Amino acid sequence: MALFSGQSPSRREILRVGGGGLLGLGLADVLALRARGAVPIIGGPGWGRAKNVILIFLQGGPSHLDLWDPKPDAPDDVRSSFKTIPSKVPGMEVTELLPRLAQVTDKFTFIRSMSYTPNGLFNHTAACYQMLTGYTADKVSPSGQLEPPSPKDFPTVGSHIVRMHPPEVPMLPFVMMPRPLQESNVIGKGGSAGFLGRAYDPYTLYPSGDDFDNGKLDRVKVADLTLRPELSIGRLQRRAHLRDVVNGNMEALERATEKHELDHYTGMALDLVLSGRAKEAFELAREPDALRDRYGRTTFGQSCLMARRFIEAGTRFVQVNWPKVANSDRHSWDVHKALGRRMKDDAAPMFDPGLATLIEDLDERGMLDETLVVAVGEFGRSPRKGLSTSGNDNDADGRDHWPYCFTAVIAGAGIKRGAVYGESDATGSAPVGDKIVHPTDLLATIYHTLGIEAHTMVNNHLDQPRELVKGTPVLELFD
């Protein structure tokens, strides 16, 4: 009897058959199926190497050609106006905008072959949703923007991770800062737990102040993580005990709290307050001034430093969103106009020291071996300047949206150091060769480092089974 329904078995059919030898399939058969993406990848290079993840999400779509995939020999209307400079590792050249990152290229890998075809017009919200969930959205308007976040959404990657691997100590599981994902008035799409439920939403650290206020993280208030003076630890514990007694005698309430897992998460919140770990993680003032200066006294730089502090305290997943609305001016990466001035004067001086110091600092503390760091945007920028690819108006010194080829930085947790994976063509328009990395493959790689099989099934809001992501981990990224 045939094991599968057709000549080309699906992943779901393979998963239904199960592991443990795959019912007599020979090694050659398994390897052949795996090459077609039909068999789960469990074990192997990088499997379970990470305990924590820091995702630097560069909403707005940074220009790969003007940062870390320069093409100095390209035609004038493609070539960056910024000079190409050498880095610590030959072959990992960057532009003059990234002098600090150039000195730490021996600690990470460039993926220069990120690529995907968008669903509808490739504007920011749709692209952010796809990058962070691994799924395209059901409803895309003519402008490419989506509806607001919904309980029916696919969960963002951090929510899946903390559900399957909660922190080992009383600590905030998933933190997102310093501002939400946003395009125009669409806020937070792709950044929630969606159908997993609000219990797995990130703790959102969005301090007050506008996007040009670089001192906002110094004014973070942690009152919600501190006991009020009139509440002693003993008194709070007695209240928790009283709650348990009341719940135990109210069947209807018990059923309601069970549905929403309120008892479990109230207990987690109590442990969090009593441990003091989260409160300490917020206290940037504990860091030496010299180190804070290295990160940069900007919202982005200090967010990177706080991300390290959260990971150090036991947080499983930290997402640092670029601190500017995706489609906006000045230090946004959405450089349809005045690219040269905006990238040189506004964005790069914040970005370069922040990311470089984060990687350097984690490595110096011995944390990089167990912390995966990924820096990526929702797409790159068009190779030709002035070209309209998304219905936007671009000037001669601007680049439009381009999901067909862009770059990601990935470091830690067994990722090769001083390496480049994949390459783009002579104009940075498309990947060359077969080392194309789809956003789903990047997500699958993140799951893989945490010992989570990418095709694991989880039930959605309709109790239908869905894979975490339909990508395949890129094992060649690992030592």
C-alpha cells in the first residue's frame, strides 16, 4: 500500500506518517524528500543552540545598496552616492555609513540573497506581516495596507517562541520596543500573538515622546512592576491565596479563567513582581556611561542596550523596532526622496553604533553563543533611483520598495562568523544562484536555533491545524 496520496508527498503527509524511521523509508529516500522540503529538519547544525533571540526589525525597508551590499561598479542611476569601505573581513565591504559595523564583520554573517514576491502591492504593512508571521495577509487594499491587528491574525514569531519555550526564570517572556510597527494609521499589524491569544502578546515598552525624542528610554516608568508601598510581599501572597480559594468555589468563574489561562498568568505576574528581575532590567542608569555612549545616546542605541539587559535577565525574545513610523520622513528608512541626506545625517548615525555595539557587547560578555541576533527590514530598496515600484513618488535621489533582493545580518547561536551567504547580481536587483532565502526560511532558521521544528502544527482560532511556518532552515549558515 502506498504511504502517500500522490507522487509528491506533502509535508503534512510526511508529518502524519511520523518520525522514528519514517516507516521504513531508507536514508536516501529521507534525504531526497528533505531536499524537496517535505521532511522536518530536526537536529543538525545550529539545532537548539540559542536560548534567546534579539530581532532588530528595521521597519521602513533600508536600502541594501547604500548600506551593506554596495555596487561601486554599477551604472550611475544604481550606484550609491556613498563610498564603499573595507571591513575587517574581505568580501564583506560596506558603505561609509557603517564604519563601526565594518569593524565587527568577523562576528556575523551577511545574507545578501533575501527575496520574496509580495501579495499585492508591496507596501510596508503587508510586508511586515509576511516577514514576521511567515504568512501573507488575507485582505490587502489597493494601497497594500491591511486592516488593524485581529485575533484571527497569524502570530508573530516571538509569540510562537515564548509559547513553546517560556522563560526559565520569572521574567517578561517577550518584549517589544521602543514603538509599535506602524504604517500611516495601521498600527501593530504583524506584532501580536493573533490566534494564540493575548497571553502571548509582547510586553510593549513604548515610552512617551515623539520619534525625535532620543531621551525617552531614560524616562521609562516601571511602576507596574513594583509593589506599592502599602503592599508587603506577605500581604500580596495572601491575596493570591484568597483568589485561589474564591476561584475554587466558583465553578463558572473557574471555567472562564481556565479558558483564558488567567490563573496561570496571574501567578506568573506575581512571580515577576516578587523577583525584581524585570524592574532591574529597565534600569539603564546601572550601565557605565562609556558603554552607553558606545551604543549611542539615541532611542535606537539605548533600545539595543536595553535588549541586552532583558536577555541577560532571562527574557526569551526581544524585538527592537526601528524607532520611526515606516512610511515617514527624516530617520525613517523609507527614502523615496533625499536619500543621501536622510541616511547620512539621520538614520545611519543611530543605526551603525547601536547594532555594532550590541553584537560586540554580547560577544564580550560570552552571551553571543546562546543569543541569536537578526537585523532585517521588510524589504530593500529599488536598484534604480527614481523608479516607482509601489505607486510612490520618488525623486532622482530616492529609492522605492524592493522585496526581490535585500540583505539581513545574522549572528550568534552557532552562525558562521565573518561570512556571506548568497549574493546579488551586479545591480542588487535579484539573488544569483540557488542560495535564495525567503522570509519563511529566515523564520524557520530562527525556530531551528531554539530547537523548534518549523513545521510544528498549532491550531488557529477555528481549531484548524497550521504550521508555524512553511520555510526550511538554512543549515549552511551554521558552523
